[in-house]
Amino acid sequence: MKNGVHKEWRLTCLEIDNWRNFSHVSVPLASRVLLVGPNASGKSNFLDVFRFVRDIASSSSERGGGFQNALGLRGGVSKVRSLAARANSDIALRFQVGTDESSNLWAYRLHFGQTSQDESPVILEEVIENNGQVIRRRPDDQDKRDPRRLTATALEQLGENESFRELADFFASVEYLHIVPQLIRDPQRSLGIRHDPYGGDFLETVAGINSRDRSTRLTRIEKALQKILPQIKDLEFHQDKKTGKPHLRAKYQHWRPQGAWQNEDQFSDGTLRFIGLLWSLLESGGPILLEEPELSLHPAIIQRLPGLLARMHAVSGRQVLITTHSADLLKDPGIGLDEVLLLRPDENGTQITTAKNIRDVDRLLEDKISLSDLVMPLTAPDQVNQLSFAFGGGQVS
């Protein structure tokens, strides 16, 4: 265990009822999960389920700070309720946590809706299980005597969660990352931002750890960068003596023997995203949620990301859940059929299946069709070939 989180723990299963794109979903989760599907099929909304329970369990106001704030950040119950919901439109989420050896160490179920009077969020059921045994179920007698208690989960309350606090700590350790390079370059980036999933406080995060660990981590990132950017000779942290602002800088080798230093505001988008990705994967903690890590990267690099993620998982133990539109990312032969989740929207909401349950998958793989060639065509819009004819043949005024 490190920082209160068991290194070997991971999310092993998720069940969803009436959350955003999904009317009903139940899927197993591997240590490395790749989510593929059409635009607007719900890949980001699937990841947001884990951000939601993170926000509930976190005591930080920047990350939600409980059930009410977590829903408030998302616009309330009506905004997260699935448009495909039928008669019973209440929302239910069930998370299963375990290890490779035991997939059901913990289970957490949260069932909620809104009151008929003022449409405020209310908990209809909350259940915590440990090794298959229920250790907490709500509503309980106290809730029945005082219904206002059902505006907060037991998960978020220190006075309530002592017997399952390690589960709450695990949920609070979930991290979402989608680096926006422009935010890192923005000179106003450090104005009160904390825990910014888009990288607004990334350099402040780098500055915040002890110098020894920071140096060790940057050295490892530097070695990885040199494999794809051989002109980089050094990567280091430094603080502006005048302003106190933290910076990353790299020495770029050229015809001058001493090379030249450049700060992060001169790094390419791909370089900044790659640094942010590696930094997070080297941190210890709970599951990490990544949106399209292939952005701004060369296809040759993208093809090797799954292998890189697997090696770094062996170091940090972090489960990784990724959304992607990249055919190159799925070309790695080491990706298992149980690691790929295919999202396919229909009139009943988005359905999710593992790649191993795709029709005729065994026959197709026997015929030497790659996983990328098998899965990615299933994510393309049916009429995408007609896109160029969308405006007809007339003049554009």
C-alpha cells in the first residue's frame, strides 16, 4: 500500500443504469482498458462515471467534495440521466474492486434520483460489500427517522466510512488526464487552479514533489523522450528567480556544441502531452483515465503506446482506462480481446461489448485479420462515405 491505496487493487467490473448515454451496461474491466466507438457514443461519459465516484469520495472541493457537489458540477440529476431511460429513470451505479486473484474484494452500489418537491438529488440506496458480505446498507433506521441524511453518501463522511475507508481512499485516488498544451504554456496558468485535469496546474504539480523524486522521474522521462526526439539531451525543472514560476526546460542539441535551452512554452503539443502522460503513469495511485493519448503523436509512437503502458503498469501498478479513435493504437499484438470495449449506440442507448464477444471474432483472427482491422470499421458512421456530398453541388455563398 502507498499513499493509502493498495497498489494491486483495480476496478474489475462496472454496472450502469440510466447514466448519460447508457440505459443499462454491465462490463468487466481489465488492468488496461481501451474504449473505442463512434463520436458521441459515450466514451468520455463512461470515464466520467469513475470521475463521479472520485468526486464523491474526495474531500477536496476542487474535485466535487461529496455527492451534492459532484452532481452540481454535472448540472444535476436531470443532466446525467440517460435520454434513453424508460419508466424507471433513477440512476444506479455499481463498482466492483479487486485484484487479479480476487475480483470482488469490494463492491459499491449507489442508486439515486431526485425529490418530487424541488428536484434536489436524493440517495435511494447505498450498499457497500466486502468479500461478498454487506457491511453497510442504506436507507437504514436513522435515515428513515431523518430523511435529510439521504442527501449525502456514507462514502464521503469520515464519521460514517471508518469500516470501508480504504475503499473511499481508492475511489478518491482515481485520476483523469487530458493535457491541453495551451494551458501549460499560458502564463496565467497558476492562478488558483488545483487538480486541473487539463494540465493548467501541471507545472505546479511537478514543483510540489520533493526534488529527489522529481529528478528521478524527469530522468526517466528524458530517456523516453530521447527515443523519439534524439536532439533532446537534458530535461530538467527550474524556477524563475524573478517571478517564482516553475518551468520545465530541455536542452536541444544542434551545430553549436553547447546546444540551447528551451522552456515548455516552446515545446510542441506532442512533446507536452507525452511528458504529461509519462509523468502521471510514473506516479503511484489508483486508476488513471486517459482521453485520446494519441493526439499530436506520430503513428509509429502511437503503435508502441500499449507496450509502454504495460511496462509502466508493472512499475506503478496503475490501472489505465483509455478512450481512442486510433487504429494505430490497436495494432499492438499484445492487446487482449478482453481489454478492448466497443461502444455502439442504438435507440436504447449505447451498448458496450468486449472485443472477444464480437460476432465471428475467432474466425476473423484465425484469418490473420488484426484487432485494429476488426474493431475500427465497427466504429465508423454508416454514412461517412457520403460526407463530402453533404452540401450538394451548388455554390457556397
